Amino acid sequence: MNKLVLIFATVLTLISTHTFAAGDANKGKAKSVTCTACHGANGNSMVPNFPKIAGQGENYLFKQLKDFKSNKRQDGLMAGIVASLSTEDMADLSAHFSQQVIAQGVASKTADIALGEKLYRGGDKARGIVACSACHGPQGAGIPSAGFPALASQHAAYTTKQLKDFRQVSINAQTDAKTPARMNGDRKMMVAFTKSLTNAEITALAQYIAGLH
């Protein structure tokens, strides 16, 4: 089956089976004080290693919080933060941050933007790399109803780490290594996407995404 057809079929499936957060944004704002230490006021982190979560899809945020709590997505800092959160708390926080506006990112002037754009918009058919835009949209807005996250304006350092963490799953499988990796993407689509990417390509993609809007 054509990979793009498979992706769109997957999107439809995810839309029909996704668990929606349906949180209270006003309550979420009151509960968000602890989050600002890392993610900044209104979800715009000033620290490149911590993601901007302003304007991110509500269902995606909700899923990530649940995954941190269940340890399906592993992060020592986030594990401590979500430990005391109820399902309602996570839904309310997700609703609040999804309604904020992300601050425009800027790509490095020395980045290989042409390479990043090529991969983001066209992928690499010869190596089985599907275009990022197929799931995350031409402007990086994501597909909120399917749980595919927005990427535009995200810190390049954070995006780089996530891509490498997804790629590490394939490296571990090939080498029997036990290096921490990220495996909580829907149907492991990101694991398949990243397995053939080089470090230079990951850097280029992350920088292109940082300046995308």
C-alpha cells in the first residue's frame, strides 16, 4: 500500500478512536503555576531543552501527560510533576495550554534550511522516509483531532532530542543496546520515520521546524 494512503487511513482510524480530553481551561490556568517554571508563562518556554506547549493540541498534551504518569514516556522530571495529578487535572491543564499562543521561533542562520525543508515537505522516497507534512501539516500545525502534534516554532534543541530518542529505538533493536529511547508515538510511526535519518538531517529538520510558521 502507498505510504501516504496508509498514513491517511491511520489518521482516520485515530480520529475515530481517540480519547478526547475535554478539560476546563479556566481550571487549568489556576493549576498551571508549577508548569511555568520549565514551560514558561502561557506555555512559551525560554529554555531550549524544555518544549513550548502553548497552542499544542489538547488531546496530544493530554496523552503525553498520561504517558508520563504511566511511564510509557519516560522522563524523570516529568514523572515527578505528574505523579500527583488526577485525570481531571491533566485534562484541565491540556485545555489551558492548548488555548495559548506559541511564540514565533527562529532558525539558526547557519542551519541547512534547504535540507530541512526538503525532508519536511518531500521526505526521501528512496529511503522510505515520508514527508513530515503528511502528518504535521504544511505549516507544522499538526492534526489535533488525530493527536498529531503541532511542530512549528518549537525549540530546535528539543525537537532534535525527540527525533534522536525515536531513532534510538531502531538503534537499540539493531545493536542490543539499552539506551533510553522514546516509544510512545502512535503506532510507532515516528520510530519508522526516524530510523534512517542522519544526525545532520535531524539537525536540519529541527532548525527548519523552529522557523516554520
